[in-house]
Amino acid sequence: MPLILVSNDDGITAGGVHALIDALLEYGEVVCVCPDAPRSGQSMAITVNGPLRATRLPDYHGAMMYKVDGTPVDCIKLAMHNLLPSRPDIVVSGINHGSNASINVLYSGTMGAAMEGCAFGIPSVGFSLTDHSPAASFAHCLPFVKRIVEGMLRNGLPEGVCLNVNIPVILSLPEQCRVVRACKGNWSDEYKEYTDPHGGKFYWLTGNFVNEEPDATDTDEYCLSHGIVSVVPTLIDRTAPLPSVPWLQELEKGI
């Protein structure tokens, strides 16, 4: 049977990862390695100045469960090198509580885990639901999870490509999804300033997402705003096409 490695960034107790495991058990042996607490916004951070501890937990519906006191990428690395009985066939991350569309893919620990799996050469995917509530329902996500996982197990993915899948809370059409590109966007007013009881200033991350191309119909943000599941093939190679900066070619001529 296929070996499926599951992780997330919301932590081992999050509802999303348990819903994901329940959806995957019919496809093979599932091993879940997750942070011991929420690690949202960790991207591809790794622990370099301290030890990592992995704790085996009771199985969940037959899936092996581990918690790690590190980042999502730590979880994937530790699983690959120390915890798994063999190389996994696929890596599945999520289901995240909150969207990871557009520029958020750069910050996401959910996608950090998926991209680390991709870096190991394993077909990998991150699933996210546009609902931050701890009590969010993931039932309508599971048909999409199953369709995509079935496709990955059957066909794999191109080298260096993983999938960023975002699912809206309300679907306009129950079975509709689109393969699109990431929307151009940014966050404005990211930090709010406060004053503590001693008169010192401190800052708290907040902000509003700004869609820079609201009229484009081929983006993940467009899909989510219209109740459509978005699937974005995502590269881990961040090299720009050459020559993307023409004047840099002058450097090759020497001084």
C-alpha cells in the first residue's frame, strides 16, 4: 500500500489534519508528523540552534501520530530521516485553517511542508480552507482532497512542482475547481502600534490583503471570491527565466 506522510502548521490537535487523515486512510498507510503547537507563518523555517524532540502519540483511526517541537519543515525532515519506515509516496499538508492563496504561499507553514516534500522529490500538496475558526467544517473539502490525491498517486507530479489548493467556505458549484495562477497581491497596514502599561510601544501583526488585479479571472483569489476551488501548481525553483534582467548580462563581460 502507498505510504502517505501528513503534516500541517496548525498543530497536531487541529481539526483540519484529523479530517485530512480520515480522508486519506482508504488510500494507504498514513503517518502524521505535525508541530506540537500552531506554527502558522513559518514558511520553510527550520530549527538550527536547538534540539528537536519527536513524541509518539496514540494512533488516530489507525494512522501513526507524532508531534514535534519544531516547524512544519522540521516535521518533514525528521519524518524523512528518522521516523518513517520507508520513503513516502506522497506528502499531504493541511487542511489549513485559513487561505494560503496569492502571496500567502510565501509565508505559509502549510505550504512550507508541501514544498519541503517537493524538495525531496516527492509529489506534494497543501490544502487550505478559507475559514480560521477552530470549529470549521471540512466536510465539503474532502471530495477535492480525494480527487487530487488519487491523481497524484496515479500520475505523480512534475519534478520541482507541488500543488497549492485553496477551498472556499461556500462553493458555488459543489464539484467545480480550476487550475489557475497565484494572484498578484500584498498586505497593507501590517502592524498595529500599541502602548504597554509602562509606556513602551509594541506592535501586533494585522493588516488587510489587497488584490492588485481584482478584474483578472485566471487567479486563485478570483476563484475563491466566486466559490470555486483553486489549484495552483507551485515551483520550488525560484530562479527567474534568463535573461529576465537584461542589464545583468553586462556583468558577464567583466570589468
